[in-house]
Amino acid sequence: MSRQKRPSTLADRYAVLLETTRVLASTRSLDELCRAAYRETARVLETDGFYISRYNPERDLARVVFYADQGQERTSAVTYRGTASAVLRTGEPAIVSENVEGRSILTLGQQESEATQSAITTPIRLEGTVAGAISAQSYRAGAYDESDLQLLQAIADIVGVAMENSDQVAELERRRTEAEHIEEIGRRLSGSLEVGQIMTLVTDAALALLNADGAHLFRLDGRLATCGASAGEQAYPTLGTFEIGDELLGRLRAGDAVVVDDVRRDDAISEPLRRHLLDGSLVAVPMTAGDRTTGFLAASSLKTKEYSLPAVQLLTRLAAQASVAMENAELHARLETLSLTDPLTGLPNRRHLRIHLAKETAAAVRGRRLAVVIFDVDGFKELNDTRGHLEGDRALRLMAQTLSTLGRAMNLVARFGGDEFISVLSESSYAGAKLYAERVCSLVASHPQLAAFSLTLSYGIAVYDPAVMDVPDDLVRIADRQLYQAKARRRGQVSTP
């Protein structure tokens, strides 16, 4: 399928062009189009070597999408600067009869006896612009003349029309696929109220949809960017923080997308991020809440000049979905916190206590030790009556802070109601709970501000006993009875069990 006998008459060549038009008009994918163009060209021209390239004028980047050498059809990842090719630079076809190696961008043939000696190359035009090139090459010098060049240009023009159709079909398919993915991502995001899960979903989606080497979601706090989630070969360390550059920060806060063609050379990239990515390109779009820029979503590639308008549009849609989902999740978290937190002291409230105590009691049933201590503020009513409720509130806040200083990560200190507080002590015996309670009382007694209020604490203790306790409230009830007896003793009264 290399050297072919040329059609002898103009009519013969016209018939070939008609057949080429028919074949290429029915071809939809780029790969099939290239193979069909090669086979039809090989019917009328010598094609010891043959290639088709696509050209992006905005990036001045040409990519060989197909080539054949001695009849062997192959795909390729070869790229070159478009302006380095006279055909792509001028849009005019070219014929080279000798010294091809010194005058051609790409030559084929591995051995000296089988190397390109002559070539013709013509531009592929799409909508008035040069969108690529077709080249036919021969192992013999002087293989082509002007009529061959005209014939290849006619084939290239047909390829251009077919390529435009193929691009439109591919674009429609890309948009359909993206729309399906975006819709699915939207459903998954709307079903999540966990900020961490949302960030992971978004970065995974960006990685897949943009075919990126890295996808990253950064939260902004002033000039600091902190990575909340990252995925891919270029994944940034989660919770890694760096100071963002003025240019990148300013453009993001202005609501602009940022496309960096080469992270090694663009001043918009701060040094910590540059050191991590090392090489390639980046696209970043802002994430917002109301009129505030709260962070940015980015995709990175190990290749330079990888991102253009479609990537910006796709990432912007993802960022918008992520912004809404995260704002909803954070609002839900704030409401959840408010519903479980005492507004005066900032401690867990009674509802939070019941949830925690139920979980700890279930663990105690399985054998873990559990104790509860209830504290009551002695003299609090007198304080309110003599110094007012504002001072009483301040005293409760100080008491809460004091209790919190002796808490462990596995324990819970909550406001039980009024001037009562409760501590749930995991893995604690009665002796351990009593030691803890005495330390709290001592700390309160020595606290300069609480001592000025003449406040002390009484307490009651209960330890989980499966023989006499069925539900979590039993623990609280027994501790409360112990507290009543302790307060009665402090008043010098006789208590009854």
C-alpha cells in the first residue's frame, strides 16, 4: 500500500476524488477518518510515508494524530510547534523534491535506503483557518509534481470538511457525556451533608472529567490556601497550606478563571505550589459563598498548555455545584452544632448528653467501665439574687471553662440544666470518678473569680452496674440521688435513701 500508479487522466482523478468524498462523508470518528484518508490517498499517490496532524493556533501546537510507514498504520503522540512548519505558518501547500530531511518537520523511514527523499504537504482548512496538515512522502527523489500537490490539496479540503463533521459529532458526544456526569455528580453532592465527602467527590470528578494528572480543592483564609482534598498523580498533601500569590489571589477574588500554560514560568503560581507540581499546566476557578471567594478548584497536568476554554467551562460548573453543596453542608453543621450546644456556656447541651450517654452505655453493656458525675453550684441562687443574672451567667461560663480544663478526649462535660453540670467518664471506676470530682472542686475553690463569688460545688457519682441499671437515665438518676444526699449533708440535714 505504498507506491501506487497515479490515475492517467483528469477524469480518473476526478473519479477518485468523488469516491474519497463518499468514503469520508460517511466517517465520523477522527481515527476512522485518518485511516480512510490514508487509504484513499494511497490509491492515487505514492505513500511510502504519510501523516496527518491537527493544529491549535492559539497554542501554536501541532500534534500528529496518524501516520503510516511502509503501509503500517499507526497513531502517534508526536507534537511540534506549528510556526516551525511553513505549511501551517503560511497556509500554503509545499512540494520538496530533495533534501527532505533538512526541510521537513517529520520524515519517515528507518534505513538510508528506505528514507523519505521527496514529499508534498498541504494544509487542512477548517472555517477559514489552518487546522492541520496532510503529507505524502516517497523514498525516491522527484516523485511528485504540481498536479500531485493539487490532488493532495483537494483531498485535504475534503478531509477538512469531514474533520469538521467529525469534530461536531465528537463535541456533541462530549457534551452529552459531560452533562450526564455533571447531573450524576449533582445528585451525589446534593445527597451529602459532609464537607469532607463533598470535597472528595468534586476532586475525583474533576480528575476524571478533565483527564487530569491532579485535581485539587483549596480553601482560602486571607492569603493562605489550605488543601481540603486532592487526587491523582499530582495530588497535593491534604491540609497542606501555602501562601497564595497576589496575582492568583486577585484574579480569583475578581471571579476570574486562571489558566497557567507552564507552571515553571508563570508568576501567578506561588513557589510552594510550583515546587510540588514541578512541571506542566494548571487551570483554577474560584469557589464562592455569596459575594465571598472561599476557595478554588484546580486541575493540573504534567503536560504544558493542556487547558483551554472547554476545561475552564467544565471546571467552573463543578466549582459552582461544589460551592452550593459545601455552603449547605456548613450551614447544616452550624445548625447541628447549635442544636447540640448550650448557648450560654458553649458546652454540649442536654440533647447532646443523651446521645453521648446512650452510646457510652451501649459500650458499658459490652464490658467497658463507665461513670457519671453530676455537679451542682452551691450558693448560685444567692448570687443571682444579690448580684443579678448577668453576674450569675458569667459565673456559669467560668464554671464551664473550669470543668472543661480537666476533661479528656474520651469524656464529655455538659450543662445538665440551670446550675448543674454533668461529666461522663469513660473507662473510669468509682475511685477514679471521685478523684476527678475532688480535683474539680479544688480547682473551683482556688479559682480567684469563682472564689470571689463565694461559689463551691457539690457532686454525686454513679458507676454503671448492669444488675441495677437498664437504661442510660438510670445512671443519671442514681448520680442525682447521690448529689441530693451530698447537698443535704452540707446543709446539716438528714438524708433518706
